[in-house]
Amino acid sequence: MTVYDRWHKSRPRPGDAKCAEHNRVPSSDHSKGERWQVRWRDDHGEQRKKNFDKRAAADAFDAKVKNELAVGTYVDPSAGKVLFRQRADEWLRSAPFDEAVHDQVAMRLRNHIYPVLGDREMRVLANRPSMVQAWLRGLQGELAPSYIKVLLAHVSAVFSAAVDDGLVARNPCKASVVRAPKVSRDRVKPWTYEMVEGMRAALGQRYAAMVDIGAGLGLRQGEIFGLAVDDVDFLRRVVHVRRQVKIIRSRQVFAPPKGGKTRDVPLPDSVALRLSAHLAVFPAVDVTLPWLALAGKPVTHRLLFATPNGNAIHCTYFNQGQWRLALVRAGIVPAPPQGQMPESHREHGMHALRHFYASVLLDGARASRP
């Protein structure tokens, strides 16, 4: 590596005229652009160069690059010129997400990240963490703090991959000035037994046993929709949670439970009796869906719950057409104005049954203490 004077010849011929300003023989680039040029070969052996106005700045950069090449921390100064959206799209294509998660991340990038950060160069963002913090501040008041933390995690993942690939030297999301909003954990108020029984009655005969499974076994909504009769061992009083019905681009697939973790749940006698009564009226239905992906291998399971025409239950259909209406009938939420559909009440979604199940387990544990 060497610092070169672009404005003057390093090997002038005898008799060449000198410039009056510097008393040196001028080159063809004299007074054109920045005078001092640093030349070096990067870690791949490629010739690189960068110009500076001042000799001191060129010398400092020369020493910096020499040190980075020696210790293995060199990053090509031009590599970070790529736009954030270009790098994020590349990261998303290679990320090990399933189709459903891929679509969710793509939507978050498109709706909440690209409008502000998408057309910024990676190197600019890496060197100015305050720009990332300004983006976070702009989201506050519009989105929940927990959701903002998810968005920041996506941006951080893009930069971490870029650091690993040598595009930028640091991840601005890890700077001290970048702080996600604090997530306040409101105390969950579990449903009462009366609310659970009221919801069971309000849902109607076809779906009433879902309440028993959610409140008595703690299954998530998708796991209830994907529960097959073969998963219920009435003799040994255990339920095998092996799959869920998952939504990908508005279409249904079978997939492993959340986190890919199957589990066994004890089956109380009360729930077993109600499931038996349900099957006596609504026998299990064979439903075929692709496994894990829209193009996945079709698999068939005899589901405990299905629509009247024998299809797997779609969460949108169930939440809007069954659950919200039942919440009103059960008196858990107020009725909407005349002619309007009931609103979504997050705290009273189907997950409330899982909270009830957890509260019963906790009360039982407390009661068993000496």
C-alpha cells in the first residue's frame, strides 16, 4: 500500500516544466479532483483505490487499511453501497423460514421497514445508528412495543448477516443509542369458570367441545383445529399434540405444533366424557391438506372438528363467524351497534382458554404446597 500524489508525476523527465504552485512536475490530472490517492489490494487480491483532499487523511486511511488487513477485520469500503432493501431481500431468500414465517417477515419488511430504511445504503445506516433510532421513534404510538421489537430484530438480523459477509463493519442495531421501546407486561386476567361454561354454551353443539380442549388441555387454536381422533388415547387418558392447522397465504396446511415440539397432555375424565359425547354426534372427518408447505405432500387425518361441509376449519372463518358472535351471546363482550359485526377483543380471543388452563394448573400447584 502506498499514498500517491495524483497531481504530480512521480518520475518526471529531465527538463519537464514545474507548476508554480507546488514546484513539481504536473501530471495530466493536475488540479482535477482530490489530490492524494491510496492504493491497496484487498483480502481477495483485487486492486483498490480511494482519493483524499488532504495528505494527512490519506495517510490515516492507509494505516487503517493496513492494520485491518493484518488482523483480518478488513471491510471493502464500497461493499456497503448496496441499499438496505436489496440486502434484506437477499437475506430473506436465504433465511431458513417456512412459507408462513417467510410471508410474515416479508410483510413486515414491506409495510414497516422499507418505507423508511429501504432506500438507504447499508454503509450509511451502519455508520449512523441514530437513523435506526429515528425510525424506531417514528413507529412508537402506531405499533405495539412488542411488535416494534420484532421489527428491530429483523433489521438487526439483516445487518448481522452483512457483517458476517464483510459488507459493513458493524451492526447499528447494537449501538447504545438504539433502544427498542419497553414492553409492559400487563397482568393477564384469566376467565372464570362461568365465562368458560358460558362460552361453551354460546358456541353451539358443533364447536362446544373446543372450549373443553382449550380450557381443559391448554391446546392452542391451530392445535385444536388439527387434533385427530387418533391423537386421543381414551384408555390411557392422554392426548398427543402432534400437529396444527396453519395458514399460508390464506390457505391451510398441516404443520408441527408451535416451535416444532410435539407433546403429550393428560386427559381429564371430564374432558374425555365431553369429547366422547361430541364424537357421538359429530364423527371424526377425514381431511387432506399439504404438509408444512403449499406444495408439500398431501396427508390425511381424521379431525375431531370440521366445517359442516367436511373441511378443515379456517381461523378467519371461525374467529369472525363463530367466536366473536359467541363472545357477545355469552355476555363476555358488549354487543356491537345494530347492523355491525362484533369487534375483535384480543384479550378474549381463543387464547383466553389457554390462560384459563394455566391458571387452574397454578392454583392446583399452590393448593398442594404444605
